[in-house]
Amino acid sequence: MKNIVLIGMSGVGKTEIGKILAEAMSKNFCDTDDLIEEKENLSISEIFEKNGEGYFRDVEHQVVNQISDKEDYIISTGGGVVLREDNIQVLRRNGYIILLMGKIDTIIENLNRSKVVRPLLKESQDLYKKVENIFMEREGLYLISSDIIIDVDNKKPSEISKEILMELDKFLSRSF
């Protein structure tokens, strides 16, 4: 079966939900940010600091190409994967793209609970404004890139995973 690709802003729960989905569907799970860190032997923050965002996006594209050749994966992507159209084309070639969409308040709440350092947010004095600006910049890209859109607001990861399975089933039955 094709891959299931999760896209969306940092903080919507792609990794946690992806792991739940992988277990429920008996699929492999991978997080592109984890693969980037393994490939570079540096944290995402260190990559940004040492080499800049452009370099990071190049490595991200390489990783997206590698993982897209595999099958039966649940793939959690970094929030900026949509910034390169060719990433989406490659992911779509062998996958269904699911957008996890949340309000800014939900994203901020999740980011504040997370231990993960996000380079684009780390220096921000006004986290809400920074997240809002990034969201506004990417929202259109998220929407045109997705096959299915799932609202994550006020839902537990397990509920979101069940909703993804139901929507995916509907989507696949319409596709044939």
C-alpha cells in the first residue's frame, strides 16, 4: 500500500499521531526530521545554526526522496516540507497526504508542552505572532498539498488517528 504522509505546522501532533497510526495499521513509522538528524549527525537546531535553513531544506529534500521510494510507511514530515513543491510531488507519487490542521492556540499549547526545540521558533519573543506568521505563509501550501484535511483542535491523538482512518477509508473508496 502507498504511504500515509502527515503534513502540517510544528505542534499539530504529526509525530505522536503518526506513531499511533503506524501501530494501528501495522505499518512502519518514520519522522523526516529524525532521518535528517541521523543523516547529518546533528540536531535540527544545530543544522540551522551551522548551515542555515537553505542547507536544511536541501537535506530535507534528499530525505523525502529516499523515504518516498519505500512503501507501507507512515511518514511524519517537518512543518516546512511544503515550502518546496517538488517535496510534495515526490511524497504524492507514492503516498496519500493528510493535513493536520489546528488553530494557532492549539499549536501554541502543544508547542509549550513539547520538549522539541524548533529552530524557526526558538528566538521568538512573541511565540503567538511568530506561529501565526509562519501559518499564514504556509496555509495555502498546506491546503493545496493535501488529499485529506483533519482538524486536530480539542481532540486527543487517539481520536485524531481514528478520524484519519475513517477519512482515509472514504477517500480510498472514492478514488476507485
